[in-house]
Amino acid sequence: MEEKYKVQVTDLHKSYDGVHEVIKGASLDVAPSEVVCIIGPSGSGKSTFLRCINKLEDFQDGHIYLDGVDLADPKVDINKMREKIGMVFQHFNLFPNMTVLENITLAPVELGKEDKETAIKEAHKYLQMVNMDGKADVKPTTLSGGQQQRVA
């Protein structure tokens, strides 16, 4: 993999039951700070492609490199690599019994990545970036779908 890429996918193939091929040799290069959109009709393999990048799906052929590490290598600690991958699912689930702020700070605090004070400070920073800081103390069920997606 070329070091100038954050993510590099080369000739990726994914099929189900060895018959239904949903990804047929897809390749992608993503530079640091680059924003990439994957678009296409329903059922064209967009979500499957993203799930392969996160190794939530196994693929039959090709390579996926994240920061130069080949995720196809069986020696790779995929859970360690997933710490570098952010993914918002199409059908995301926020905890309805927790506030927006509690939802955002739960993972970094529970995983020991940040202390609670730092996590709260970071959460407010990101909520401001998406014009949601005024919603930090509300429950997700009071938010619109778009607002919930921004929180996720």
C-alpha cells in the first residue's frame, strides 16, 4: 500500500454462498482528510463494501489496507484496527434512556479512551460542529431523524 493513503482497497471481491457476487473487483484510495461518498442504487453493494472495510463481512479476494496494515492478514488484531474506523450505520440505535451527551460519551469512557471530563468536553465540541450543542441534555426520542443521525 502507498503510504499517502489512509484507506486503500484493491480488487475487492465479495460473494455470498460462492454464487451471488455483490462486489466485483472494487478499488478505492482515500487520502488523509479526504471525504468520499459512495453512491448507487439500492442493493448495489454499498453497505456490504463498507462492512468489508470494517471487517464486519469477510471477503473472498482483494486487499483492504488501513494505515498501511493489510486487514486480510490473519495476524492482524481487527479489534485494535476497528478503533481507527468510525461508522454510522444506516439504522443506527441511540440509547433512548440516555441523553444525547450520555450517548456520545459512553464509548470513550467505558473503553478507557478518555476520562469523563475530557469526553464531555470533546462531545460538546463535536455537538457544536453539527449545530446540536443545545440538545446535549435531551433524550434522542425528542430529536428528528436527521438530528439523531448527527448525534450517532
